[in-house]
Amino acid sequence: MRYLTFALAKGRLAKKTLEILEKVGFSCEEMKDPNSRKLIFTNEEQKIKIFLAKASDVPTYVEYGAADIGVVGRDTILEEGRKLYEVIDLGLGKCRMCVAGPKEAGELLKHGELIRVATKYPNIAKDYFYNKKHQTVEIIKLNGSIELAPIVGLSEVIVDIVETGSTLKENGLEVLEEICRLSARMVVNQVSMKMEHERITKLIGALREVLIHTKEA
Ligand code: PRP
């Protein structure tokens, strides 16, 4: 039996994903050592390997087959636009992708004016403004603290993730339009889905069961 390889987005999401994987019988004791500098962990008995990667790289590992399975936020999946199968919504890290800005910027959106949009997600922003709203905008790519952009006059609005809404609120900004709902998803390499069909569908089934029971609890 060959190894089934998992790529997890490192951080809080990886920790929660490991808890779910444990519930369906996959575990990796080695990963629990906080002092370990290892990048990839193996469970010889279950023939699985798990590695942690930067979230935005997870879809790349999965598309190329370096990982059979990945767990990452839908924001990253949409932004990266890789060829892969999205198989389960794990319901973790629920949030929304939104257009936000100062209240007044709502008018600029309504009238389809040429505005600047700052974002860490240029592909999602382009798709939303060009293909869904048919509004021409200038997209400015930033790498973090996106809420700063409209405050200092870099852009009129931003496209960003909103979870609790407190970052917006504390900076005098608000949600102007919702683009889509987000949460963590499991993705599968298209060839692995055929070659390891039995193991992967069994895993998906077991995860569905666990998720149903978690919701009911
Ligand atoms: C994310 C996002 C918002 C914030 C939203 O930023 O970009 O800034 O969280 O959360 P809230 O609605 O609960 O306030 P993150 O902390 O990932 O850092 P970043 O600014 O570097 O993107």
C-alpha cells in the first residue's frame, strides 16, 4: 500500500484538522512534539504522511500530486484557482469574503464608479468586480493589514476576510457587500481520486459521519 499524503495549512487550522483526523482514526504522535523542527510526519502503520505548508501553497502541492489531500480555506482555493476536487466542507474557520470600506464608499459601489480596491486576494476581487458586477476597478495587491488602505487613502474600498467584524469596526469601516461565505475545505488531487479511490472515499465518508455528530452535539 502506498502512502497517502496530506498537506495541511499550518497554524490554528492544522491543529483543528488534526483533531478531526484523529476522530476518524488517523493520528501522528510525532506531530504533537512542540520542539520538533521536522517538516513531514509519517504513520507507518496507517501508511500516511502529513506535512504542514503555507496556506497559499497547499493547493499547489495538491494539484501537482505532491500531496494527495489538502486542507485549506476556501479563500485560498478560490484565489489560487488550481485544478483539484473540493470534497468536503469541514465547517472550520467560518468567515466571509467582503467588500468593505467607509460608509460613504457604498455610493461609489452603487454607481459603478472607477475605484481602487486594495486586497490580498486580487483574483477573487477581479472575478467579483469584472465578471459578477461588471464594474471596472483598479486592483492594488497588499500582503496584510488591508484595513489600512482606505484609512490612509490608498484605496476607496478593500476586499478582505471578515470574521467577527471587529477589525473593521475598530477602524471605522463596514461591510458594504458580501462576496461569498468561507470555511476550511478538504481538496483532493484529481489523479489520486482515481488511483486511491477506495481509501479516499472511505475517509470522506468517515469525516462526514464525524462532522454530522459534531454538529448534533
Ligand atoms: C484577517 C483579515 C482581517 C481580520 C478579520 O487578518 O484580513 O484583517 O482577520 O477578522 P475580524 O473580522 O474577526 O476582525 P489576519 O489577522 O489574518 O492578518 P492580516 O491583516 O495580515 O491579513
